Amino acid sequence: MEVSNIIVTMAAKLWPFLLIAAALSVMRSAWFKGIAGEFFVNTLARLFLPKGAYHLVKNVTLPTEDGSTQIDHVIVSRYGVFVVETKNLKGWIFGSPTQKTWTQRIFKVTHKFQNPLHQNYKHIKVLEDCLQIEPEKLFSLVVFVGGSKFKTEMPDNVVHGLGYIRFIKSKRELVLSDVEVDRILKTIESGRLTPSFVTNHKHVKHVQTIVSQKKVSPPAKNACPKCGGEMVRRQAQKGANAGKAFWGCSTFPKCRGVRAL
């Protein structure tokens, strides 16, 4: 039998296995996990949030001074604007609101990832500027899917699965009018970059550049835990801590990051 015939015969027998291997490789990729996680969150919103009261806008890429920022989901309602960051992760999750990085542990293997609250903070600030809306009408929400388990206490706006629906529905105070909701939706649509492969590719390259720069230039020791800005020494003027000194973000009141001395 000729070599070419042998190759053809082997290929005919092996191609189903090669196809399965390729599919498994794609399903394990960060790209696929991100798509799957966002699809799950989108589905929950469409199933459990009344369509007339809550308006879902997904995959919103907005231009910024240094490039762009990509928001997984924005849910607009008369109860406020909910900015949702999705994380599709397995294993144990360790972290706190002030830590710059959180930890994922699967058995003995650990992986560091950016604090999603800090990540979403930039999204919030960009939307605040874009929409010209008061910060108290914007709600940051981080949703974990994929079977992960929190091993440290998390704030109310860091949840699993359906927990994000409960969080949204817990906000019952009307803070926006129908006219404002309509204006916000139109502003997002007109201000966002057109969803496309090119837009996504440029954003990914922008993020990769930022990550590489951080690896070269480590963050300042006294950087704000929320926005990374410079911290300045301040003194509490009232409350239980009146008279006590602390580190406060230099951009206050735009950012309210604090740290003990």
C-alpha cells in the first residue's frame, strides 16, 4: 500500500478524535469560558428580570483616554444602572474588596487574577462620565459562575449565579425616570464602539499592553486600593474615628479609597 493511501486511511479513522480534541481545547480556553459565562448571565436576566422594567445591554466597549474599557453587561432600570462583571471560574476563591489581586485555587494549583471589584470600578467611572449620572445611581455587581466557592467573606455585590438577580431586585427605590432611562440607553448605544471582532481585538491588545506595563513597572507602595492613584494623609473629622489619621485617595470625592496608616 502506498504511503499516501496509508495516510488517507489513518486520517479517515482519526479525524473524529482530532475533532473532539480540538473542541475540548476550545471549551477549556479563557475565551470560551468568558463567552459561556456571559451567556449564562444574559439568560438569567432575560428569564427573571421583567423586560419592560429592566433593559439589558451586553458587551459594551467604551472609548477611554488610554484606549477602551469593555463591560460585560449593563442593566438599566428606574431603580438604577447595574454594571455587571462576569467571572467563569472553578475552585475556591479568596479575596477582599481592598486586595489588588484575588486567588483561585483548584486543589494545590493557585492562580492570581485582578480584583473584579477594582476592574468594575473603572467601568463605573467611565459610565458615570459618559452618562453624566450621579454615582449613587450606579451599582457595581460581580457575578461568579462555573462552580466556584467563596472561601473568604464577600460583600453583597459579589455573588454566585442567581444571586445577582436577587441583588438587582433588592433595589426598590426609584432613582430614574422613564425619560432618563431612555436617555441613558440612547447614550450607551451612541457612545459605544461598534461590536465586532476588530473592536474586541483592539481592546484585548490594549489590556495586554496594560498588563505588560504593570509587570515592568510594579505599582506604587502607597497606591489607592480602588483606583491605583496616589494616597494622601488625611484626618477623620467626625464619627467614631474623629481625630484619627488615615490614608485617603488624592482624587476624593471622585474616588473614596482609604487605607489605615
